[in-house]
Amino acid sequence: MTNSPPEPQHGGLSAALPQILGWVGAALVASAALNLVGQSWEDWSARTRLIVLLSALLVLVGPALGITVTSGGRERLGSQDTRRRIVAVLLALSAPLVAATAYQALELIGIDEFAPGQRAWALVPAITGLLAAVTGAWITRGVMTTLAVAAMWGFFGVTLLRIFGEVPAWVFPVIIALIGAVWLSVAPRILTPIPLVEALGVAWLIALLAPVSLMETWEASEVGEALATEEFVAAWTARALLITFAAVCFLVFSRSGGWSWATGGVIAAALAALAIAGSALGWITGMLVAGVVLLGVSGLLLLFRRSRQSSPNTSAPVG
């Protein structure tokens, strides 16, 4: 039995080069188109802007749906990497465009979402963009569509905060925490990869709660004045939420082993310690306390990792 000669290998850069050139070319074309549109955008009427947005949306969604159908549907699309990536990028880009189209449609019919009594209309672009992103993630799951859903969910969250702009200040950290909790509860069930989904939710909570929790510390160090009662309550609400979130992160980490939860717990605990100690004793003491907390928690995490590695019956991490 004779051995057939080995087939030439075409992997590596030579296989990826056409795709790389295609993506670079598409990026250049898109950049040029955006610049051309941006130069004339203010001169166009609301109707013309809506037509341009609808045309751009058709350019993105049309090929994505066409590729999906010719690939045998979304079930078979997942096994075709190149086509799946193209569809994912097109659908991810279409989500914010759907939101912009909805906003322009509202402007065309004379609705000003910034006017008193009409702020609730701001939810229409946010919800339509979110629905478009979720639909894209349903067609093809992956990093790009997950990032699109996260961006639209963040846009929805910021829109909610803007709508509730006249509520007491302590309500804002509560809304931030609720938005993050919904994401961390629902998104990992429908989006992939799960570590990225969890990391995005953790980042949202910490990034938006941290400035509120540190308000009093900044005021005390830079202005030398105490916060107003409403802002004081908001700062302590954010600190309580950070402490609660840190505890939840460590609990989830102890059960699943997801390191995004461990990282979030460490950062949340350190920020809460910095804010509490800093507001009472100043920045330097606050930094000292935060450093001690980081050292203590990092030691506990190392001990926990060693115990998991030494246990033969430990289940594999799911996060």
C-alpha cells in the first residue's frame, strides 16, 4: 500500500489574507461613506436623513439575511465560520443603525424626546435597537452580536437614567444595580461566550456605581465641603450596593469558578472600602484600607484556587 504524497498546507496567513483584505477594504469604504454623510448631514431635511438611514440599514440587513438563507438557515450557518462572521458583523452594525432610524422617525413626526412630557419617547430608539441586537444574536451567536446586545442594553440603561432625571439622587444607583442584575441574570442564558457576557455585566455595575460611591470622597478632598443630604444618601446607597455586589460575586465564584466574578468582587470590595474610609479619614487612609482589602481578598482567592485544584471531585468551571 503506497502512501499518497502529503497535500500542500494552505493554512496560516495565506488562508486568512483574503478575509483580512476584505475586512480592511470594507472598513475603508464604510469610513469614507460616514465622512461623506457627516459633511452634509446637518444640511439635509429630516425626511432625507431617514431615507439615508433606511438605505444604509437595507445595505446591512439585506446581505445578512441573504447569506443566512443561502447557507441553509441559522442552524446551518453556525457551522460555516466565514459566513457566520460576516453575518454577525453586519447584524451587529445594524443594531445601532436601527436605533438611529427610530430616532430620526420620531424627529420626522415632530416628537422631541428632550422636551418636557415627551421623555418617555426616548425609550423607542433604545428598545428598537435592543430588539434588533437580540434578533441578531438569535440568528448567530458570538462575540460580535453579544457586544451589540451589550451596547444596546447599555444605551437602554442610560436612557432610563435620563428619563428618571428628576427623581431623588439615591434612585440612580438602584436603577444601575437593577439594570446590571437583569443583564447578569438573563444574558448568560442566551448569549455567548459566557465569560464575556459576565464580564460586561460586572463592568457595567462597577463602572457606574463607583463614581457615585466616591462622590463624598471627591468633595471632601477637592472642595472641603460636605455633600448635600440627597447626594450623601446616594453615595452611601452606592457603597451598600457595591458591598452587596462584592458578596454576590464571591458567592457565585465559590460555586462556578468564574474569574470575572472573582475580579468583580475584588474591585467592588476595594472601591467600597476606599469610598467609606476615604469619606471619613481622607484619600490616603482610604487608599491604605483599600490596599489591605485587596491583599486580604487576593490571599483568600489564592487559597480557594488551591483548594479547588487539590479536590478531585471539583466540578469544572462554567463561567
